[in-house]
Amino acid sequence: MNDVNEEQVYEWLADVKDPEVPALSILDLGIVRNVAVTDNSVNVTITPTYSGCPAMDVISIGIRMALAGHGIKQITIDQQLSPAWTTDWMTEDGKRKLKEYGIAPPNRKAFSSLGLFEEEEIQCPRCDSTHTEMVSRYGPTSCKALYKCLDCKEPFEHFKCH
Amino acid sequence: MKLPYILRLADDALIIGQRLGEWTGHGPILEQDIALTNAALDHVGRARSLYQYAAEVFNQLPKEQQLTYFTSMAIQEKIKAGESIDEDTLAYLRDGWDFRNVLLVERPNIDWAYTVARGFFFDAFNFFYFTALSKSTDATIAAVAEKSLKEVTYHLRWSSEWVIRLGDGTDESHEKMQQAINETWSFTGELFVATDYEAAMTAECVSPNLQQIQTLWTARINEVLDEATLTLPAAGAWMQQGGKAGTHTEELGYILTELQFMQRTYPNMQW
Ligand SMILES: [Zn+2]
């Protein structure tokens, strides 16, 4: 394990994808909280996006497989809740990849003052129009809402600010 | 006193999650089916975190105390065998009277208006409660509350929108929504009556002061109902209580029968 350092582990983790949004790695998503390498083991601390996010178990398996593939034998994974994950931790690169994938990225500071019934303006990932309409606050996964573009008519998903 | 309090928070989350989960595949339209099941997942996720914590606290109790803590023979057998318990033990093997959820969350779905009314009262409570609880002196509880606050904010927006849409909708939707509000109302009082273990936790600044939460909650409820052209039953109406102390309505028995069936029938089975 002498030649393994934290930087190296981060490079490997870039290959672990979010199973629900495979365009993003777990680093793009900002859910890797810490990596610690000791004599003969690697510890990775991750944070869930939503409390009941079923992807977390799959992500843990992905991390194990990726590290095992590079010869790491002792792997521990911890989950840490606080401070709570926010879409502000998604990298700019991650937001760009999301848009290319056809999902409108979170575009506001999470929990900036938005009133109870205030709606934010969402940009269509296809034609960039902001002339869009929310179809449903909830989408196929907890982290996404459904929208449609009133200009190019594209139905699309929006990764909610959280 | 901390263990019953953690269980109280966890049981609310599990039981409302189970109730909302009953809508899976039965929602009036796909988007709303998805909305309720997404919310159910948030609640069950919160229940898991809290049960894990409760199990940790339980496993540190002296063995003689563990043996009699829950009436469930399945749990007592585990303790006798020298085993520790985990989140699944608490969800799947406890008997009804050891559950500490409020009666409100065990109310049946009945129809869309009742589901919305129950959700609205509970989501508004969660919103203010978790806002305060995220400053708890217990770091684990504070972390769970901080995480959940973002989710319950979505839940509250969803249920408030539906209360307004139905209340300020057609004559029929208005009437149905008003009836659901009237009949659910008597299950809200319990939210704000502190049990001895809650009072002890409030004294240690682990849990929020319920009177303060009630003031905020009442203001929000009135604000939304006003916009929905709906009214609340007269002040001083009779309120049901008992859930937080383990005295439940018969509904809980039916919920647990379904929820616990697999583990009770095929002990230790794995999915
Ligand atoms: Zn467009």
C-alpha cells in the first residue's frame, strides 16, 4: 500500500457513476466527503443525497468494486449525514455534464430565500429557453422534477435544488 | 428517556412511510403516485437512520434491562441468545404497544382528500419541528433533522398545494376536503402534548418546546386554509391522544400485520 495515496483513490473514484444519473460520477455529484488511506486500508466517507436514496447501497458496492479492481483489499465505507448534502456541492463540470445528458441542472443556491409558493425559472436543456412549465414536483427519482419546454416542446427532467 | 424519544421520532416516520407506500400503483395519476411514493421513501429513510441510532442506544443498556424492555418474545429470545439488535429488529419485531408514533400517522388513507389532510397537518408539524430539532444538543438527532428538513419542505409544499387546489376547487372537491379536515382534526392535538420522556428531552435541549412549535404550526395551517376557503373545527374541540405512550387505535395492528408479516412468519429471512 506504500504507493497508494488519497489523490490516487480520488482518481479511481471518478470512475464510480451515480446509478440513477450515469452521466455523473460520485465526485461530480459531490457526495464523497473524505478519503483516508492508512497502512493497509482505505476508508471512504460518503453522504446521502436524500434520506431514503436507494442508490446509496449501489454506490457503496460501486466504490468497493472500483477500489478492489485496483488491488485494495481492506475497504470501509462510512455514511455521514451532517452537514446535509446540497446541490451546491455538485461541481460545475457535473452541472455541464447533466445539461448535456438532457437534465436541467440545479441553477440556484440551495435554500436561497424562495417563498412557499414561489417557483424558480428553469432553463430548457435543449434550447435554453426559460419559457418552461413544471409538470410534476416529483420525478422518477427523489432528486428530479418533471418539466416541459413551451418553446421547443421538449419534456425534460430538472435536478432539483436541494 | 432518550430511547423512547428516538423511537417516537422513528415510529412516526416508519408508519407514515408505510401508509403513503400503500398508494403505490394506486395513485389517481402517475405523477401523483410518484409524488407519494417519493415522500414515503424520504420517511422510511429517516426511520432507518433513527432506528440505527435507537439500536445503538439499546445495545448499550444492561442486559437485564434489555430483557424486559420490549414485550416481543422474538426480541427477548434474541437478547437471551446474547445477540444485539439492529434497525430491522425494531421495525419488524416490536409489538404494537411498544410503538410511540402519534395516532395521526396511522389514520387510513380513505381517499385523496383524507390523505392530503393527514399529510398537510403532519408535514406542517415536521417542517417547524425539524427546523428546531436541527439545533438539538444530540448531534445524531440534529444531523437527521437537518437532512430531513429539506425533504419535509417539499412534502409541505405538495400537501399545501393540494389543500388549496381542492378547497378552492369545485363544490364537490371543497366539500370533500372540508370533511377530511374536520375528521382528521381531532388527531392533531396529540402532536403538541408532551409525554414525560419528551418533557425530559426538552429540558436537556434535545427536543424542541412543543408550545412554540404549536404557535408556528397554527399560523401556517390557518394561512393555507384561508387561501383554500376552508375552515377549522371550533377551538377547544375534543382531541384524541395515546399513541406517543403506546396506546394506539386498531389501525396500527393492521399496519404492523402487513409490515411485519415476512419477518414474523419466516424469521431472519433475507430478501
Ligand atoms: Zn426547449
